[in-house]
Amino acid sequence: MNDKTLVIVDAGHGGIDSGAVGNNLKEKDLTLEAAKYMFNRLQDLGINTVMTRTDDEYLPKRDRINRILSLYNNNPNTLIISNHINAGGGEFTYHYII
Ligand SMILES: [Zn+2]
């Protein structure tokens, strides 16, 4: 990490795409909660951070990719964290790309 580092925090799913659903929980809500937490925590640490969505927005795959690409803006110091929460084992996963 350096002062040029940009972290893009993606909250998986959203809107009509609920993702996994179970136990009265929707993946889209949990990923947004996790993403907001990460965003606030990273901002507190002085790390330049943006989110792909900040509310219950539906982002079709292509739109999500385009949004990430425009935030990424060819900055080689970019870290992308995409939050997903699996239904089966209830485990939390995230994917990152440097
Ligand atoms: Zn997911």
C-alpha cells in the first residue's frame, strides 16, 4: 500500500439480484453491510477507498464490470475486493484482484 493505492470495495448482488437467501438473510444485504464496514475502516486508516454500490442497487454483470473499470481507471495500485457470502456453509468469501 502507498499513497496512490486505491481500494475498490464491491458489494456482491443488489436490487432484484438477492444472491443467496436463507435464514431470513439475503446475500445482497450482508455483502453491502460488509462492504460499508470495509469502506469506513479503510477510510479511517487513510486509504483511498470507493464502493461499487452504496445502496440496494441492481448492477447487471456488464454494468458492474464497467463501473469497476471506470473506478480502476488504469491505476496499477488498485486492489479490488468483491464481497460474497455463500449459502451452504454460511462462510464469508471475498475475491481480490491486484
Ligand atoms: Zn454472491
